Amino acid sequence: MPNFTSSAIVIRRIDFGDYDLILTFFTLKRGKISAIAKSAKKSTKRFGGILELFSVLEIVCSSKMDRDLMILQEADLKNSFSGISTDLNRTAYASYFAELVNEWTEPGARQEDLYRLLRHVLEQIDAGMISGEISSILFLIRFASIAGIRPNLLKCSICRLETDKIKEERVAFDFSRSGIICRKCAGKSISRLSLSKGTIKQLLWVESGGLEKAGKIKFTPQAIKEGLDLMETFTTYHLGKEMQSLKFLKRIRKEDGPYQY
């Protein structure tokens, strides 16, 4: 079969035998693919140590009709994200985004919007343009929209009362209904989280604005905490499990102290 060429982000890397690597790429053209890099750990000439997690590459792969695993023929480094790899906090957030993409997406399904979102967020946290917390809120709420599991923040999920018309300053979010519920309907809810209307407004801005504009929104520490609690719990609820990278990220946050913005 002809070679396949695409921009790609390394989202998983596994040692295979003494010399090979099995890599999972999230590509612009074909979504998630897996490929084996022969002798990648033995020969510095062939790949030169560029096959690291989160790296953006231009890859050339070949495949055989009887195999799902492609063979990595060439790789050209476009961005190594050294700012991420040398910082534990940034690495923790990047690992969470990469694992989520790997867990959620099906192999071979082209998802250009998600590729651009992942690359943008990695570029922003690598350069220190936005904090890990805000990058996580930005990534998760836009990921949810792309994945078709967008949380309803516009109106009560039961009576359909619009958020702006809810009198109370704090509004409950019902995970089983994937949306907010007004005080009148809250008694019918089981799995809930409380949000301020200010946080809801900021989340809607992040969801609907351009990527560059969304990353510049100023969050209060309260909005960061509530936004992270909502979107991480919401994503875990729909995924059906809490990922190891998220557990590690939460431990890092406890050590770092109060949220920054």
C-alpha cells in the first residue's frame, strides 16, 4: 500500500522488545493511528530521539493489508514542546489531554477540530501563555462539544427555564441529565454539583469564542475551581472511569496549593 504522510502528535509511547517502540499518534488526516518504529532505541541516526510524548511531527508510515499496526518510515520534528517536558505541572496536564484523546477516539476516524484543539492547547501551555488549570477548562469544554457530549449550561434540563432567568446566584448541575437544573427542579436530581452563574457565563464564553480569545479570559480562583470540578467530573462520568493521568494531576494540584490564573 502507498505511504501515508501527515502531521501528528505523539500521545502514547510503549517500549517493544529491546530496540523498537510502538507509538500512538493523533494525526491531522486520519485521527488516531498506531505504528511501530523499528530500532528506534538502537539507532540515533534514524529518528534521533525525536519520538517523545507530545512532540509534533511530520510522519511517513507504511502498512500491510494483513496488519493493523503501521510501520513508521520517517519522522520530521516540528515542535518538541521542551517547556512541557521540563515542567512536572505542564507534563501532568499534557498527559491528561493525551490520555483522554487516546481513550475516547476510535482508530482511523479523522477529527481535524480535535487535532487542532490538542495542538493549540499544548502550544499554549508549553509557551506559558495560559496556566494548566485554564488550559484544562478550555480543552475539556471544547472537547465535550466536539465529542457530542456538550453540557447544557443555557437552561434548566427539566423545566427549560433559561439560566439568565434563574433567580438564585448558584445553580445545580445534574450529571445524569448533563445539564443545569433550577432550584425548583433540584429535588428531582441525584448527582449534583453547585456552580455560580458567573462561572457558567465564563464557561459559555470559553466554549463559544475563538481559541485565541478563549484562552485570554480572566478567571477568578473560584471560577477555576468550579470549572475544573465540573468539566473533569463531567468527562469522567461520560468516559465511565477516572483516568490515571487525572489522578496524578489531582495529587500535583494538592501539592501546588490554591488555583492560579
